[in-house]
Amino acid sequence: MAMPSQTVVVSSQNPVKTAAAMEGFTRMFPNTSLNLHGLSVPSGVPDQPFTDEETLRGASNRARNARTAQPDADYWVGIEGGVDAAAVGGPIESFAWIVVVGKDGRVGKARTAAYYLPEETAKLLREGMELGHADDLIHGRTNSKQHSGSVGILTDDAVDRTGYYTQAVILALIPFKNPNLSFS
């Protein structure tokens, strides 16, 4: 008997984000054949979202824009990395939001763990630089956001960016794993 097949559209062509989505879906739905596509769509927020709300809005917009661009899929996934400062000039934390929209209209959302960035990075972010570019500059890397990312650099890959996002993808899939329950 053939496994059921599902089409998943990830609103990014970043290999870290598509790998995290594939791993999350595979772990939550191990008996399903997945056809996953990465698609570049706008977030409707700045390249570097600077609040929790703005980051969640970016992930939601990406999932909706992916659905508009490829309406025949089963799931659309928005992944948006962001930062937030509790106070002007204060420490800056980094995190990401994942939003999954299903063809049945169900929506799942989850946020990654958050961690504080070093002041050297925070200073560049306050000046308007995107986190990936700031990491590259400070740590002498190239295109780190498509590899281990800030979290991988700062933990020496004890936590890499793919694994960091995968856990939140899994958590965003809870409403789909439990369709008999109501989630708001």
C-alpha cells in the first residue's frame, strides 16, 4: 500500500528553512510521502523584523503569500527570524516564528527559543543591519544565514539553525497532528 502524499510549500528558498520544514513534517508525519518546494515570497515586513509582533506578522504573511502563489498544496509554511529589544538601547534577543497553514484552513504557530545576542551584534542591528550580515561581519563568515546562522555561530553548532527551526516547525504542526482538538 502506497503512503499518502502531501505537498508542502515553504515560503523560502533558504536551504536551512526548507530542511527544517522537511525534518519537522517527516518527524510529525512519518508515514506520509512529502513533496516539498521552496518558494521565495515577500514577508511584508522589514528584512530584519525588530519586534515579536512584526516577526509573527512576517511569518503569517509568508505562509499566506505562498498559498496565493501555489494554491494547490496541502500546507504552506512561513518562517521568519526576528529580534526584539525589551528597552531602547537594551539587550537584543533573537528568535523565529513559524506559521503553518493547512488546506483545511487550520493554522499552527510556534516560536523558537530565544537567546540574547552579543552587544557587538546588537549595535549593528540598531544601526539597521540585518542579523545575518552582522554575523558575517563580526565573525568573518560568508552567507552564514544559509548555514549555521547566529545560533550556530554562538554555540559552535551545538545548536545549528536547521535544528533550531525544526523544533518550532514540529510545534507549529500540533494542530494538524491533533485534528480532533480545537486550537485558536
